[in-house]
Amino acid sequence: MRVDSVEKLDRLRDDYRKAIDTQKKRIAVCLGPGCLAMGSDVILKEFKKVLADKKIKDVTVESVKKTGCHGFCARGPLVVIEPEGIFYTRVKKNHVADIVEKTLINGEIISKLLYIDPQSKKQITDYREIPFYSHQQRISLRNVGQIDPDSIGDYISSGGYSAMAKALTSMTSQEVIDEVTKSGLRGRGGAGFPTGRKWETCAGVESDTRYVICNGDEGDPGAFMDRCIMEGDPHSVLEGMIICAHAIGSRQGYIYVREEYPLAVINLQTAIDAAREYGFLGENILGTGLNFDIKISRGGGAFVCGESSALMKSVAGEVGEPRAKYIRSVVKGLRDQPTVLNNVESFATVPVILNKGGEWFASVGTKKSTGTKAFSLAGKINNTGLIEVPMGVTLREIIYDIGDGIPKGRKFKAVQTGGPSGGCLPEDKLDLPVDFDTLTEAGSMMGSGGMVIMDDRTCMVEVARYFLEFLVFESCGKCVPCREGLYQLYRLCTKICEGEATEDDLESMERLSKTIQIGSLCGLGQSGPNPFISTVKYFRDEYLAHIRDKKCPGGVCRKLITYRINDKCTGCLACLDVCPVDAITGKKKEIHVINTEICDRCGACYAVCTFDAIDIE
Amino acid sequence: MIDIQLNGKMVKAEEGEMLLSIIRREGIDIPALCDHEAIEPCGACRLCMVEITRKEWEGWKKHVTSCLYPAEDGLIVNTHTEQVMEIRRTILDLYLARCPNSKVIQKLAEEHGVVKTSFEKIPDADNCIMCYACTRICEVLGRSAISAVYRGHDKVIAPPFGEEPPDCIGCLSCAMICPTDVIPWQDENGVRTIWKKKFDMIACEKCGKEIITRDFADYLISSRNIPEDYFKICDDCKRIDLANKMGSIILQAEEAAL
């Protein structure tokens, strides 16, 4: 079915809305990465199976739909029943018959599946009232978790492609650029370059060919915002790219997705096929004369291919190595042609900006960092998941109000923002507003939005060592400071973790870091020493404890810790059984003893003890 | 023509000309290991870094590789600031750890005051500094027989799958351009060996000296419009022939004049 005019699109939207309105109840099963890993696809199938042989008022098999990530991964698998917003958590296959019987037929709430607010200890039925959701404002994630990603009808009925229609039929290229500029949108990939200015520069370069590229090569450990958008609302990315194509005058776009996101690749391809069928991609879009198509370019998963110039080489079929960007890619990018490269989240935000206006978007967030930003919460935090908040909220609000703090009553130690290239911020920085400039000033960065929270049982030297190892492995190896420098930095950091370093080594690391930052060719190298620089800035005493006292305050670095059993031991034999090197001796109901000579500090006893009887020194 | 300020002196340059070529033309000595006139610059060795600024940047400076930075009017370039020298010293220090046995690196490091590396030496180090000069010249020749393989710290220059490179024609360009002289090759009994691949040599029909590999000659004849008999006689014998021919012409002319 080809939609060749705005009127047709509007009629189509009305039809879809009517069809949806006839469905009185909708059951959304979350198929985001977290829930899927816990078997939500089985739950979806079970719903279809159970409903198939039942006749229920207002409910049919079509009432059940799969959606993208709801965000509250810690409580998955999630099932939401609309319009009431009944929020069932940790749903298992055997709950499905119950939900159908009790909630769908009899209208009862199953209280054991509800979320209990840890503060008030009250059960909450409607997800919109759960603090995790009520503190959020969703713009780029507006449809994620709400619609079926495979259904273009769902997207259209939720207002999809109306911004495209508006831009193509009633706005000139310059007007689109002006609106984006007015919105103050800055690149969501992490660097925060003003999107409007990027588009304007590209449009101004003399050339017959221009490209639009969407960067979906999300590589930071612990980050999954772009993944959830591509999987849960792929049409919003396409719409943003079509608007960009109109603004800069491009005929060809690419979405670069890593092969590790197979579902994102499939859902994007389904979306592209549907958009082509409806005539939103291809020749003469909506009868406006715009010709634009999008291809998916699959990457092998190299971290460095998220860097714009390496990404463009990879799209062109060459080895993904960065080049010096003294001539910027908006001037000379993919195949030496002017190219706009934006992140998934940026493109997904653009349709909203055009619909609601740049001024509206600029009114959200802070003056210099407008709008909202999606973050993924991972690590030692109760509510792991995907969130979107206005710029300018504090780290404390994100971690404690939305994230519900640190599990098991442990103490907060640090939060890493911006992935391996970002930095770790300590507790006294928790009241900083989250925006591009504040985080950079504090020695970290916004990055693409991954947040890893660490508690007091984390060793910051080990954290630095871990991320340096990651970067050594992911460095492309083209330039010396990154290839050799990061390797040496990693070796020195390992030396500290093993208690064999001196203070001279620390000084040498600081000097080396400076050269790597200034001397590296691309962003990966230039930000490569950040894990070390930010931890040594805020947690220097931990480094010194490793060097001077040969102690690991976090109790992590194997060579510097000793496990001991205290008098809380009940003599339950659990640790004795689990010890792989037989270092623990003791009789039933007598306090056990660890032979520190034999102990290889694997931590198995610590993990198995339920009496808090094992100390790490 | 544009004006740039180089180490405090105003110099003229072509717009878009790379800074390194201007620096060299002005007789200023800065190290650059991956730069060569036969290949496009790539910015791998990072030794040619310089500091740049402009009046309107109000004191803000940045460091760029001069081999890749196109000159623009009003640019202020400094090649030997303390920061630049510190970067060069650290990079040479890193090179010394990577290639402890390379004479070229040892000499350059010593010139910059780095006698011994302060880092951990890489086990089983060879002298390759991964400057890509060899792969770039091979690409210029139109063969791309070797390339960089693996990633990051494990990266090495190698033929495909570590086997005899099928596209290698034994021209020796890679071995000749290598700044640290690490690519081994051998000519023996009419056979050249490089990258473990053996090539038959063409011997001069006159003096018997080996001129070129058969594969290289065939490649040049087919791709560069060179006459088929061009490689039958070596350049020396061609010169002798030409001299003899010239001599006899002059002799004839002199005789005719008499």
C-alpha cells in the first residue's frame, strides 16, 4: 500500500486509531533484552495459547502484543495491562493462566505480581505511579515499550510519520534546520555537538551527493539505550533520518548496527521494508519529490567503529580505522562526500522536535543541554534498567529516586558515566546536574548514556585496570600513543593491583596519560586514559593504599587481600565444602579457619556464607 | 599563497599544503618515521606533532600531526615547545619498549635524551613500528599484497593468512621504504625470496646481472605500457650501448667534418 499524500496518511492514521480503540484491553508483554533473556517470549506464546481457546469480553488473541523495552529490567519479565496500566512484575509462564482468569475475566488484581515500593512498602498497581516511572520524562523513548516494533500501524497511530509529513510538505530544508537549531539538540552519542549546526554545515557544502548515517554501534559496556530504541521503535529512527535527508538534500542513508544486536537488525529491516511499502522510503516520498532510501550496514562489533571516521570506513567496506579529522566528515565523510552522522537517540528525538517545536524542546532540560537524555542503569543499583530524564537532574535523583539506591544496604562509592572513555565520579559529585558541560568539567563525560554504579566493595584501581584492558583490546592499533601507551598504562595499573608498583610508577602513569590524551589520533585514544585519570583524581588514597600499604580497601585485588573467618561462624560447613583448594578446616558447629597459605582468594567462601562470617582484609 | 607563522617567523606557503612539507622546506628538523614522499600521509607515528594556534583562538592551542594538517592563512605553528618535546620523548620511550633493538629508534631516542625505556619491554619484540609505510606503498603500486592484521596491541603487518602473498610481485618496495629495516629479503642463485615467497629473476642478456623478478616485469609491462623487451637488458648495459652508439655518432660526425 503506497501512501502518496499527506491526506492519505491522515486517513490511514484515523483508521489505525479506530481499530486500536475498538480493543478495550491491551496486554503488552515486554520483549526488551532484559525480559527476553528471562523468557518473556515464552510468556507471550503462552498468552496467545491460553487466549486462543477462551471467549472473553473485550479480549482476543490480538489484544496481546509484544513491545520493546519497558525499562524496568530489574523486575522483568514485565506484563502491562492497559488502559489501567496494571503492572505485573517477574511474571512466569505459570502465572499466565492466572492473569487471564483473574485479571482479564474477573477484573481482579493479582497482588503477588505487583511492585512493592521499598520506601512506603505499599503495592502499586499502575506503573505510572511507581517512582521509577513517575520521575521520568520520555521523548526519545516515547514509543519504546508502548508499541509493537514490527507494526508500522502502531507507529503511525501514535503520531508516527506526521513530523516527516510536516517537514516534507510545509517546511523548506532551511526551516527544518532552523527548527533543530532552535531546539538546542546536541548529539546524543556523547560528544554533544549541536545537531542543527552539523546539518547546516553539511547542507552548505557544494556536492551532488550527501549521506545520512545513523550510528547504532553502541559499544560501551553496560549501555543499551540505542539498542532498545532500534529494537523497540525502529520507525522513529527512520523518520528522523528522512527528515534529515530533506534538510541536507541526501538520497542515501545508512544505519550502522553491530552484529551483536541481531534483534535490532531484524526489527530495523522489518521497519525499512514496511516504510518502503508505504512509500516513506524510496522515490517520490509522499508525492513531494524527495527520493531517499536507507540501507543497514552491519558492523563486526569493534568498539572503535563507533568513532565516526572509522565507522564511515567500515560502511564503505574498508578496515575500520579512524583518520585524522582535520577536515571534518560533514565536509568530507563517507566516500569523501559530505555526511551527517548522528546517534540513534538523536534521530529518534528529531520527529518530536518538529511536531512540538524547537522552542518546546529547548524549554526542557537546561539552557546549554536541552531536552531529555536516555540512560541505562547498570551495576550495583536496585532498579537496573532504561530511563529517560530531563537534562539537569542530579546524579542523586537518578541513582536514588529512580534507581532506588544501592542493593543490600551497601554504601555508594562511584558512578561511571560515559562508558570506558568517561570517568568515575565519587559521592560528593552526586548533586551535580547531569548535562554535557558539567560532567566534562567534573572529569567525566555524558557519553552515550551508560551509567555503571559501584558500591563500597569495588576497587577503583581494579575498575581502571578493567576498562584499560578493554581499551587495549579495542584499540585499532593505528597510532602509537593509543596502541603502545594504553598497553603500558594497563601494565602499570596491573602492577598496582598486584602490589608491586611504586609511587614513581603512579607519576609515570600520569605523565603517560597526558601524552596519550594529546597525541592520539582519534577519540578512543584521546579519552583512553580517562578511567585512570578520573579514578586517580577522586580515589588517590586507594591507589596509595595499594602502593604503600599493599592493601586493597575494596577487598578485590587478589594478591592484596586475606580472607578470615570471624566469630559469627556457626560451623555450617558450607564454606568448607565449596573451597576449591581445601584451605578451610573445622568441625560441624565449630568456628572454621582459613589457612591463608593455601587460600587462593577466589571468594567462593565469601559468596556462600549466609552468616556474614567471612571478613576480607 | 598564504602566510603562516612558523616558530616566530613569517613564511609563505600554498593553501592546503601539509605543514610538515613547509617545516622541512624551512630547514627545521622534526622527526617523522611514517612519512615518505611516495605515499599519502597517515599520521601513525605521531612524531611530527606540532602545536598550532591562531590569534583569534585567544591563547587556546592544539596539537596536530604536521604531516596531515593542511596549512591555512594566519596559522601559528610551533615545532619545539616543551609540551611537543615531552610528547616526542614519551612516544620515543614507547617505541624503545616496543622495538628495543632498532638502531634507528635507539639513535632518534638518544637525540631526544631518551637513553633507556622507562616502560616494560615487549616480549619477543621485533623492529616493526607499525607505520604502515610498507602497506601504503604496496597499495600505491596497485597490489595491496600485505596489510595490517589483528587489532590494537596485537596488530602486525602480514600477508593474507600468514601464507605466501598471492598478489606479491617481489618488487621490494616494502623492504626499501621501511624506516626501521625490518622486512627480510634475499636474492640468491637467480631467485628472490620475500614474505616467504620465491620469485625467478630475469638476468641481463648481456652481462648476466639479475635485473627484476619475472612477476614484477610482467606486471609493469601489462599495466604501465612498457615495451615487452624493456627488461631483456639491464640499465647498465643499456647505458653502455647508448654511450657506444653516441660515441660512434660523434666519431662519424668528426670524420665527416674532417
